[in-house]
Amino acid sequence: SPDKSFVVIANDLLEEVSGRVGIKYEKRALIKGYLLDGVMYKHPLFDRKSPVVLGGDYITTDSGTGLVHTAPGHGVDDFNTAKKYNLPISCPVDERGFLTNEAGKFEGLNVLKDANNIIINDLLNTGSLLKEIRYEHKYPYDWRTKKPTIFRATEQWFASVEGFREKALSAIDDVTWLPQSGKNRIESMVRERGDWCISRQRTWGVPIPVFYEKNGKKILLNKETISHIADLFSAYGADIWWEYEVSKLLPPSYLNEADRWQKGTDTMDVWFDSGSSWSSVISKDNNLNYPADLYLEGSDQHRGWFQSSLLTSVAVNESAPFKKVLTHGFALDENGRKMSKSLGNIIDPLVIINGGSNKKQDPAYGADVLRLWVSSVDYSADVPIGSNILKQISDVYRKVRNTSRYLLGNIYDFDYKNDAIDIAELPLLDKWMLNRTAEVIDEITDAFSNFEFSKFFQTIQNFCVVDLSNFYLDIAKDRLYVSFKSDFRRRSCQTVLSLVIEKISGLIAPVLCHMAEDIWQNIPYSLEEISVFKRGWPKVPDAWRNTSLNNHVSELRKLRSCINRMLESCRNNQELGSSLEAAVRVNISDEKVQAAIEWLAQCESNQVDVLRDWFLVSSLQIGGEPWAEVLVSEENDIGSFDIAKARGFKCERCWHYEVDMSKNEKHPNICKRCEKLVQSI
């Protein structure tokens, strides 16, 4: 250099620095960097000396000279280095971005406006700056204001976790975590966390009730001052901390020192606020229990509310404030993207419920469909929602609603108190239906108890569509439409329909609230409770349970499905219309199905008539010689099957095909069964 002095440069940067500075530096000595550790240097602008320290991996040869300044009060890496070397933590920038009196003659300069140019010029004037070069580098920005942030090491209030960490970990074991993975997540966070910084420099929030000495460093914070301020807050609210003078906030014993103290301006960490809700809400209300039955929030709250609640409760009561913790994912759009105002993909729940301005594009689904969607998803992960998904959910909603309407429509003339048949006297199919309803109640009760709402969704959907619409109600139509009110066949079926619709109303009430109440208000006979929500959760009478039916009925349903498939093939080939146009012959080889048919024969006086009704055909033959003329034949694991056109004439009333028709002159085109019913009017 011109004055023959020496400079220290990283060997790998010698040529680059020489080129940038414009001075051809010559290498006079090569030493290891660690040898500079502890060497004292003089500050270029102030009369003070500081030691050279060794940095870490954050110091590279990508730019500069290989040596960097260390600002312990303005960066995490520098702060950790200063702690390692026991250096003072200097923070000469205040919360507004202005240099403090620690900056000497530069006090009052704003670091983002005028400070840089003035300090650089000062370095040039003292000959301490060889070259000024501007370069771009990554810098943290505030996500909300989009402005650069300044790291500052400031005095904060901390809650030590170390003293009760093991108790907190033990309390975690006593809690049911849904899903179970939540336990591992919060457990690792509590085990690894440091002390909890509970103070924030905000202009809003709950103040930390501490007083600082105006002309010293003492702090006034003890049980007496906290209790006094707590009483004031309870009476007048926390805003008085900002509104009252110090003399009105201090307890009587400190009033003569009012001029000595000033109020602190820090506020509590919001997680401390929400984390103490178990104390301010649950413990203050006689209708609530501590610990709470359930805490419910998003999966990000293992770091937030769940953890802050756990720590505050364990610190005070040595127990968790909750019995169960359920975490859920977040709602995404149909393309799996996070909903965002900037992306314009936010879905407003009110638009789902009430519809948008374009009803064709955004139809009104109602609150029940939105709630049904919530019950349908695996909430443990992020879940998509959009128009196509809502349309599918709406279809399921309509299936449940239409099934319920059918049940209600067919008990319009039924009064349970006067018309119901004793359960012990019900036909086999009706007993099975009540047993199946009992199983569904058990399944849904278990699903709700374990917060497995998607199981409720699948169970109620399958019950309405598969068990009721496609099986029981499909078979029951003949009993409901052909028989008269006083007939046992009709009243036994109506007894089951009335019991089932009452239970359905209660089962769907937590999710499909409006539909449940709508059903309840339209049950035609009087009920003790004015609302389904007054009824309580559905319970299963012991008389409904008959598990011995299940295996046999399951085999007969398998047989029915096989016959339905063949009938559908005939319809597709336009060989048959209604299934009542068909005659079916079955020869069973499957032992379980054969056992079910034999069991049915023991339970019912005429098993063939019962099965004919179950299969919805006009004629059924079990075994015997194959028919000469058939539409379709099939042999499979169950047995052999023939389907032919039913013989006889179509009854205009029940649509069955019968050989023997009525001889009644007034009703010549009805079958013998319908003739008896008509004559009984």
C-alpha cells in the first residue's frame, strides 16, 4: 500500500481484492487464521480496542476480504459468536431504527436513510476505507409490510421451561392425541425448546405489569404489585395500564415512590395470552370442566396454542389443561393450492351456503352440505374443496334426504302408539332391519366418540343407499303399496320405518342439523320431545339386537345380487322390463347359501313366497328340472340359475304375473291376492 502498511486478506481472495481496490498487493506472509484469534485491533472510528474472533461456517470467501465485522446485537450468528467469546452485546439501534447514544457522534441517524452515507464518508476521511462496493445479498423482509427488518438484541422477559420440562413431558403421556402422530410432534418440541420469551414490543396486547427505575436499572415486580394490578385489571380492564399515571397503578405501600418509577411498555406474548385460557375461561365458568374434554385447532398449533396451554397449566397445576387434543389440516382449493387473497382462490363459506351472484356457477348448497363435506374428509391432512367436490357431497346429501322422505311418506297414516306391531312378532326381514339399524347406531356412536367423522359419512351413506333403498325398501314396496292400512304386512313394515326414521334423525343431527330437525318436525305422530335436539343420542333397545340373523341374511343378499345382475342383463337386451316379468329357477350348490335357505324355511311358513318377494320376481322355483325356454342361464360358485318370462297375466294392481286371476266382474284384471284385499274394503 502507499504508506507501506500491511493489510490482512484471505489467501484465496488476494487477487480479487487487489483488482477491486486497484492496488497490487504482494504476499509478505502466510499464516493460519486461527493464529489471529485474540489479537487486539483498534476501532477505525472510536477510541476503543476489540479482539479478533473466529467465526463459523457463515464466513465464506464468496466476497469481501475474508474478515468481517461482528455485530452481536444485530444477528443470530454474531450473537452466538459473542456469547462464545464473552463479548458485550452492543445494540446501538433503537426500536424505530435510529442510532442511540452508544453510536457516539452518530446518535440520531436512521440506519435505513442517512446513517450509511455519513459513516462511509467518515471512514473515507480517516483513511480507514479502501474501497466501497455495492452488492446484492439476501435480506429478511417483513411478510406483511414487505419492508426490510432489522435484527436487534434487546432485553426480554423469559419463562424458564427447564424447571418443569419433565413434568410437561409426563403430562403429554396422559393426553389422547388425535391423530397419534401429534404426540410425537409436541413431545419433541417440548423436549428441545429453550426458555420461553414471553415479552413483545407491540402497541397492543396485555401489558407486562412491571415498573422500571427512571434513573437506574432496578425493576419493581413482586407479588404485591402484581396482585394490586390484577385487581385493577379485573375491575377496569387492562387498558388502564396505558391510561393511568404510575401513582394510580402502584399499591399503597409504594405511592411515596411514584416519581422513582416508570411503566414498562412491553406486552405479553399472545401465545401466553391464549395459552392461559384454561385459567381465564374454563376455571372461571361453573358450566365448564378443567381439564377440558377437547382442544381443537390446526396442525401448526403444536408449536403454538397447544404447547403454550400445556406449559402454563403444568407450571401452575402440574397437569395438562386438556384430556384430548385434535389437530386438523387446512382447506385447499380443488387444485391443492393454499387459499390466498393474492391468488384469488379463497372460497367463502357464505357463498357455499347462500350461493353467489352467479347461481349457476355458485349454487346455494346450504349449511348442511358444507357440514357434510367437513364430515367426509380426512381432516388429519390438508383437504381440498371446490365446486366439483361440493357437487358430489350434495349428491350424497340428496340420497340421505330422499331416503328419509321415502320413510316419512310411507308412515303418513301411521300412529306408533296405536298401530305398531310388537317387535317379537315382526317378520324376519323386519327383525333384520332393526338389528342392522342397531349396528349402524353402534358404528356411528363409536365414530363420533373417536372424532372419526368420515366413518359417520360412509356409514350413514351406505345405510341409506345400500341397506335401506337398495334392499329393505326395495322389497318393502309391495307390502306398503299393495296392502291396506290394517294389514299386518303393512303395519309391521311401518313399525320398522317409524323406528328407523327416528334413529336416523338423531344420528345425523350433529352434522345435518337442519335436515334432522326437518325430519323430526314431519314425523306424523306425536312425540314427547319437541325437537330432535331434545331427544338425546339414539340408544339401542335390547329387543332390536339379533346377530344370529346376519350371516344367513348376508348369504341371501348375495344370492339376490346374483339374480339382480342376471335380470339387469335381460333388461339391457330388452328381453324384460320390470323384474316382476321374470320367473327364476335356482339350484344352489354353495353350502352357506343352502344353509341360509334351509334356515329361512324354519323361520317362515313359506320360504318360496318370502324369497320371491326378496328377489322381486313373480315366480320362483328352488331346484327341480331345468326349464325348456329360458332367457338367460348361468352357473357360478353359488349354483345354477335360469331366468324366463313369467307365465300368466299381469295384475293391474300389484303388477305381479299370475295364472289365476280374479273372477270378479268389477275387477277382472287383478290377481287373487288383490281380489281379497279389494273385497275387504
